Amino acid sequence: MSDKGDVDLTGAKQNTGVWLVKVPKYLAQQWAKATGRGEVGKLRISKNQGKAEVAFTLNEELTILETSGEKSNQVNVPREHPFTMQTVGGQTLAVFTETASDKLALDGVVVQRAECRPAVSESYMRLKKLQYEESTKPARTSRQLDKAVTTNYKPVANHAYNLEYDRKKKEEGKRARLDKQQVLDMLFSAFEKHQYYNIKDLVDITKQPVIYLKEILRDIGIYNVKGTHKNTWELKPEYRHYQGEEKSE
């Protein structure tokens, strides 16, 4: 059982043997370009003194490698790829595929392992040189421009949010800190009229810097983070004395 339901084991009943072959990355990329029937090359199996020799020959139209570099010289991938045969090594390996109905099917059991390696040739050496040059290229490069770029982002002397920050900072600087007791008197006087205030209103009433005002409010007040009066300050119970409170009780 799998998370996709029952596995189709028809391949196991047919006793189908498959080869597990490791191929170079560039070869797999060239195979993906095959059109029509998807033929990518030919596999040749022969015997030499009773020993099997296997080689793969890539189709000639798939040997041209598309490069992203500025060099115009053409680079071809090797055509000939001999196999290095390996034993399964007592392991039980199987190949599964996903069917059109989104189910798993067993294609067969691995009976032979091999590694497909390129034959050392002039085209292979050019390919390795290209791969090395691509790997050593920096991700970003700098270049000198002949004229200013006017189609992209245009820098500004100062951004709007920086100007707003400077304005607020200057406004804060103009507010001289009063004695703490004077600020407390103004706050208690304000809270006698209303129970809840947001910080902006209290700044307008006391004309004090926000940071200094919050330090004092933490000693005598409670900041509401939820409920009907969210984001407002009110006095702690021990400091509360509102106009009309005794009448309302």
C-alpha cells in the first residue's frame, strides 16, 4: 500500500528486468530537447572475450550545446559514451512510475546497474572548459555606462517618509520636558473629564514628547490592547476619580 492506493504489480508478474543507469547532467539536458518520437541515440551491446561491452551514441542533432555566454564559438557535447557496468550488490531495487490515473505502477526490478561516462575527446575537453568558466563567473558584474539611464528608477534627493520623520523629530525637539509633577497634574485633570484617551490627544494636551509621556503614563495608567477602547489609555483603579462618578453609582 502507498498513499496513492494500491500499486499496480503487473510488471512484477511479467518478471521485467530493467537497468539503472547514471548519466551526466548535460546528457539528460540534451535528451530533453528531443522532438518527434523522442529518439535520443542508439545503445550498442557487444561481447569482447566473453565480457559484455555497452556504449551509447548520442544523435548528432543533439550534440550542439546552447550556451549563454558571449563567446560565439560552438561547443558540442561528446557523442560516444561507454558504460561502466556494476553489480546490483545483493540489493533489491525496483522502478515505479505514476500512471495517468495518478496511481503507482511497478515497471520492473533492477537487474543491472551502470554508469554512462563520456569518452575522453577534444569535444569533451572543450565542454569541461566551458563548464569551469561558467562556474567561476560572478553572479553580478559592474560596468561603466556611457550615459545616464532614464527608463528605470530615478533616484531622489530625499524620500517622503524621511522628510516626515525629520519633521516629527524637529517637532518633538521643540517640546521641552516639564517637571513630572506638572505633567501628572495635567493628566489627572484630563482624566477627570474623560476616562479614555489615545496617546495623540494626551500629547496635544500636555505638549510633551511621546517617549517621556509614555514613561509617566506607565506609572499611573493602563494601556488597552483590545476591546471597545482598544489603543487608548485610562487611569489605574487606584487613581480613578471621574466627574459624575458618584452620581452614576
